[in-house]
Amino acid sequence: MKKQMISVIVLCAGLLSVQAQDKNGGISPEMLGQIRQSYQDTASDKALRNAIGSNSIKSLTLNQEKQVGIDTDFSVKVESKGITDQQSSGRCWLFTGLNVMRAKAIARFGLPGLEFSQTYSFFWDQLEKSNLFLQGIIDTAEKPMNDQTVEWLFKHPLSDGGTFTGVADIVGKYGLVPKEAMSETYSSEHTSLMSSLIGLKLKEYGLSLREMVQKGASVSDLEKAKTEMLGIVYRMLALNLGVPPTSFDYVRRDAQGRRVEVEHHTPMSFLEKYGDTGLLTNYVMVMNDPSREYYKCYEIEYDRHRYDGRNWTYVNLPVEEIKEMAIASLKDSTRMYFSSDVTQLDAKRGYLDVDNYDYGSLFGVTFGMDKKQRIQTFASMSAHAMTLMAVDLDEDGKPVKWMVENSWGAASGYQGHLIMTDRWFDEYMFRLVVETKYVPEKVMKLFKQKPIRLPAWDPMFAEEN
């Protein structure tokens, strides 16, 4: 290489280096010097660094002032029998919805206990979601691959998460069976790999369907291809979860466990007797999202589990109005589907309080975002569903604390439950499903508004798991 050319290259490299250092927005040497001064390596800093280097941040920040006995008495409490366990799966939404129904059935028939088969409902959920994805791909096939809706579909072909929408969509169409009619399997309790593999196949199918549409395939040809694809998905589900029963026998027992009757059922007849056929009509969902206007109705695109289902609608309300409905429901011995973040959970005690962990004192900083700002920045969202079952009221009828039945097993939290302060409820409660009879008429009228449609990727509407 000629010397002159070498000189040019060196000169160019030098110019690039200078430009990289001086470019606006970068970290200059002077700026880096100032940044480094924030850590002085004092005795206090060394002690903190040693502590953090050998311990979990959560254990170091557990607020000792809060490590007192938890008051477990509640003035209003709706009992049930048996704590469920979703294991290593994202099916909290399904467990919660079924837990609301089973509590009613246990009370109505005086049963010693009852658990609906989550595996049965989950099987149909995964098949219906697969169809929702494939049909969504057909509907958007003329759009480019970088269209935001197309991208969202390919990023989320299938998941084990969901919302109450899914409970209503799946149970309303396929009915219910008791757990003994379709029990748990390894893949139902460890859903990640199964859903991932089916999702991988769905992405492949999605590309094929797009190509068919772009080549002018007829509606009948697309339907035939989609049916064959769903046949493969069905087989994969059957191998992992078992084959859903079409009929079964159910041994009904009294509260003492004595056999009363052997009943023969289909999934739909079991739903009619022991479940709730009004999931699509007798319930509404309210939410507290201070990042949006209150007293408005919202709809989220693709917020359904069946293509032929309907996007669920929500009315956004101040948290105090949601509490009033919750209290009215609990006073009438009716549990509710409740979803929230689970930030600030002291898992060992099953206690949720905004001051459980003091991260600020450990690092010498403050974390100052409010609920609205946390939603806007994806820092907080409706991430986990549980069954709201109790509230403790003061002398003026105001809530002091709440309790939910969780689906993490009887050994977790407080005997399988979580207890939350009312302050925590204000900050991290997002959605509540309430029977319409507990909803004021002025709120019910809001559901008649034309919903404001939000995109599937909205920060508030992640699937609960």
C-alpha cells in the first residue's frame, strides 16, 4: 500500500475519533470525569459495596420497621376451600376466573371442595389463540412486514397469559370440566417451552399464509390451509396436555365428603350446573389508569382469546369508586377477579405494602414516579391476576386492608393468600371484574359509549400471568 494512501487513512481515522468524542450527546472525557466523582469510595461506599456484592438487594432493603405482626382479621371475608397452584405457568388469569366460579359452586351445593380443570380450558385457549393469530395474519397480509400490527402479531403468536376476557371467551364456548376429568401434565404446569414451540410453528405458518394471500389465494383455499395448520396445533396440544373429554362422570359429595350422586355431564352441562353461563353478560371490567381520562370506555385491539369473541371493554374510574363496588360485592359474599402489579411484595409473609422495601436509602436516591408516570413508562402494569376475597373496614366503613386468594400454592404467602394495605391498593391495583348488580347505574351507562380503541401494544394492557 502506498505511503500517501496510508496517510490519508490515518488522517480519516483521526478525524472520526475526534468527531466521535465531540459529537453532541455523547459522554466526553470532561463529562466522564464529573460522573466518576459521584462515587467517592468512602468508608460508607465501601461498606455498601461489600454488602451488595454478597447479598440480594431485596434482603438488604427489607424495611425492618414493617417487620411486625400482620393483622390477619378481616371484617368482611368470603371463604372458599383449597388453594390452587399454577406452578411454572402464566395461567393466573385462568386460575383466578375459575376460582371465582368454584367459590360460588362450593357455597351453593355445600361441596367439600371443587376445582375446575385448568388444563381443559387452557387446551382450548391455546387452540383459539392460534386461530386468532392465523386469521389476524390473513387479515393483515396486504400490509408490509414492518407494519406495527403485523410486527405485534409475529412477536406474540401465542402465550400462556391472558385476562378475564379469556375466561369468558373459552368457558362460554367450551364449558367446564372438573379437575379429575382432565388433570395437570408437566406441560400444563410448565407451559413456556410448549407454547414457544407452537408459537414457532405458527410464525412459519403465518409467513405461508401471507404468501398465499399475496399470490391471490381464494378464501376457501386459505380456510383449508388454516384448518390443516390448526390440526397440527391440536395434535401438539393433545400430546402435551391430553385430549379434552366430551363427556364424563362427576361424583358429587356433601360437605362431609360422603357420596351423594354420580352425575353424567358434558362440559356445557357441567358449566350450566356448577359454573356461570353469564360470564359474557353479567360482568363488567373497571380499571384505574390515571394516565387516561376517567369516565371513558376503552377497548383494546386483539384483547380477546377467540377470533369470533369480542374485545373486552373497560371503564376507567377513580380508585375510590372501584373500592365501593368491591366492598359491595364482598359484603354480598361474592369474590372478584382482581389484577395488579405485585411490586413491593414481601413474599415470605405474603404482605404487600408500599414501604416494604427501602431501595432509596440503600443507594442514596429517590424513586419518585407516581402511578400515572409508572404506567406511561412501562414501569408498572396489570401483571398478575388474583381473587379478591376480603376487606377490613374501619369504624367509618373505609378500607384499611384487603386480601386476595393467590394461585401460587398453599405454602406461599399467608397460607396461599396475599394481604395488602389500602395504600398499596391505591398504587398497584389496576383492574377489577364486578358483577353488574354491584355496579352503579351511572357507571353502567358509561359502557354504552363507543369505546376508545387502543392498540394491542398499549403499556397498560400486558397479559396477566
